[in-house]
Amino acid sequence: MTSRTITYHFAFTDGSSWKYELEFDRDFRFINTNGAPAKPWTALDFNQCPHCPLNKVTTPQCPVARNLDQIVEDSKNTISYTPATVSVITAERTYVKKCATQEGLRSLFGMLMGASGCPHLDWFRPMARFHLPFSDSEETLFRVLSLQLLINFFEDERGDIGQCAEQIQARYDAVQKVNHAFIKRIRSYCDADADKNALAALDMYSQLFQFQQAVRFESIQGYFKQEKHG
């Protein structure tokens, strides 16, 4: 497979809709076909993340902002709790959910941010490839822990759960900084709150991991217990 397409469709009760046919290369990096001029808020040095390693000379636009530009443009005047029917269409299956607009945007933002080439978010690219729209907190915890264990396996590190937790927390600390800076970018440009709240929800998930680490993953450990017979 040389490329992959995922479609997000938002249908609103007033008959309006948004549709995004998103194409990704074989390594699941987003292929941006938006030929419109870049807006000022997408400039790399506009509310740039404090730990961003990119240089505006070689990367004039923030890759995440540039890739979310059209979605932010569409949703900038939308109230977060506006009801929508959100369909996510992949080659294998279709997901459909009636939800608040911000929930659909959170799912869409999360996938695109992981596939946009941000050095701090690229860790999420494998999760973006195996995207699970509308995932809840336990599903997110399961997937992110599995992700870090696979990374350690491929790097030939045999760390235990405690080590994985520390590694994931360090990555999430970097992700939180990206989310906070990106919320500032969008606040400077958008009038309503749907996309800002979607990003705030993503930040909530990054903070969630710290809580789950504190309880030693008890919320998912029970799924792995097998009954003893005999």
C-alpha cells in the first residue's frame, strides 16, 4: 500500500456539513493538498511551543497548524456542544457517532496531530495509523501503553511496566506543552469554542496518564487475569 485515505464527515441538523478526505503516505504521514496561502497564525514562531526544535528558516509554518488550518477555518465559529453526526470512513470499516462537535474534532485533531511531523507528536504516529475514533480513557490507556511496549521491543529494550510508565510520562509532558501552545494559537484566531475545547480535551487525555500511572494501571489489569482451573 503506497497511501491511505481516511474520511471524516460532520453532518449537522441544519443540513450543513464538513467533509475531509485525508490522505497519508505509506508511513502514515499526512499529505497536505491545501494550496491556499498560509495564515499568519500557522507561522512557526507564532505562539511557538517553548520546546520546539524546529527552525523558522527551514520550517516557516508549524506543521500541525498548517495541517489543521482548513479544519480550524471551518469550525472557528462553531459552538462546542453543537450536535453532529460524525462518520469516519476507512478502507476496512466505518464508524458513526452522534455527538457534540468538539468530540468529533478531538478525534480528528488527535489523528492529524500525530501524523503531521511535529517532533514531539510523531511518537503518536503508529496510534494514528491504527486510529480508533471516539476512544474512551481506558482504550487510550491500553493503546498508549501497548505503543510504548512495542517501541521498547523494536529498540531491543526489555523494560518493565514501571519503566514504560516513566517513558510515557516523559513523552506526555512534552505533548502537554504542545497542546497548551496550540490552544493559544487557536484562541488568537477563532471566535467560538469547538476547536479550542477539542484541544483542551486532548490535553485532558495527556494529563489522564499521570493519574493512571498513580493507580498502577488498575483500571485495565483485570482484563488480563485468567481463571485458574483444576
